Amino acid sequence: MRQNIVAGNWKMNMTLQEGVELATEVNNIVASKGANCGVVLGVPATHITEVVKAVDTAKVSVAAQNCADKVSGAYTGEISASMVKSTGAGHVILGHSERREYYGETNAILKEKTDLTLANGLTPIFCIGEVLEEREANKQNEVVKTQIEEALFHLSAEDFGKIVLAYEPVWAIGTGKVATPEQAQEIHAYIRSVVADKYGAEVADNCSILYGGSCKPGNAKELFANPDVDGGLIGGASLKAEDFHGIISAF
């Protein structure tokens, strides 16, 4: 049975002190009010160790926002998957559209990152999605299929079963635009069918697929009501504890 998940992506926001304060607030809300889904905080690398200390990781997991595609070595400024693991984090966000666009991450690079993440016992939250021009050209299915095939379909069924997918309509990130519930369900169902064609219905049915694109407390319930939308990868709304909890409580 697949898990519903709400994962925050703080991006390059929050000082260490602000981040620990926010994480503590989220942890306290979850502890007092409960959560009918998995909760993940994707925090800057400088914050991971202290945020892990500030939360009950059995209830609020911590994610790195990225990791290197190399095991170790002379790669100044990079952070390896084993380093992430040593902090107590449980997840790594991979392939976010901003990493693809601004830092040139390719599907080949993301294949290596995925392998290293899994080898270190971490759960990848693997992002896929199309830009506006691709959506307008009705190429969204082709785009997400290629992203999945080239980066993930070398995995065994067992290892693929450890992946969380996050569909991002890139045209809806930070723009205030949002895919309609119908659009979200349509492409999430398509993504699940692509997985089923490769690994079979059982693996596909157990794969959590999150929606990431201007999800807020006001629209989360409607989005999450779709049978193939298993939660959200949340950007701006994860920077305020009450807003983030409003999305968590949509389940």
C-alpha cells in the first residue's frame, strides 16, 4: 500500500536558527495534532544535522535538497550521499526543475545520484515535469516518460519500489498557477501507467506520486482527493508552519 506524503522544500531560504525554529514548530504541531501522512522537511545542507536533532524523525523525516553524483573526492562544495546519510536524514530530493534548469542536471547525472542515494539507504524524492512550452505543445507525457526511463528504469523492481516520484508542472512553480485537479490526476495516472508497463501493476500501485506546483492549504484537499495524487512537494507554503500543517491536514 503506497504512502501519502507531504514534503516541504525550503529551497535556499531560512538561516540555520530560523530553520531550527520552523522545524521545531512543525514537529510540535505534528506531535500534538497528528498527521495522516508521512511528513518530510527538505532543508538546506547546512541545516540538516541540527534539524534532525530538533525533530522526532519517526514522525518528521528530514531530506537533503540534493546530493553529488560521485562517491567522494576532489569535488569542492559538493555533498555526497554518504555524508547526507551520516547526518540522520532519510530522504534526498533529486532532479528538481531548478537543479535541471540552473545547474544543468541531466537524466544521466540523475541516474548516478539515484544509485548513490539508494546505495546509502536513503529515499529519493525524484522530480519530473514539463515546462510551459512543452505543456502547450501537449508533450508533457513524452517529457515525463523520458525523464523516468532514462534516470530510473535501469533499477530492479525492488529498488524502484523505494523511489518516491514528484510530478512538477514547472510552469506552476512559484507562479501562482496551479494544475487543475483534473490535469493533476490525468498526468499522475499516466505516470503510474508508465511504471506499470515497466514493472507491473503491483509496483505501480505501491509507488507514491506527489504533486509539486503551487499547492497550498486552500487547494490541497481537492488535489489530494484524486486517486493517483499521493501528496505534495511543497515550496513556499512549507516556510510557514501553519500553512504547511494546513496541507498536511488535507489528508
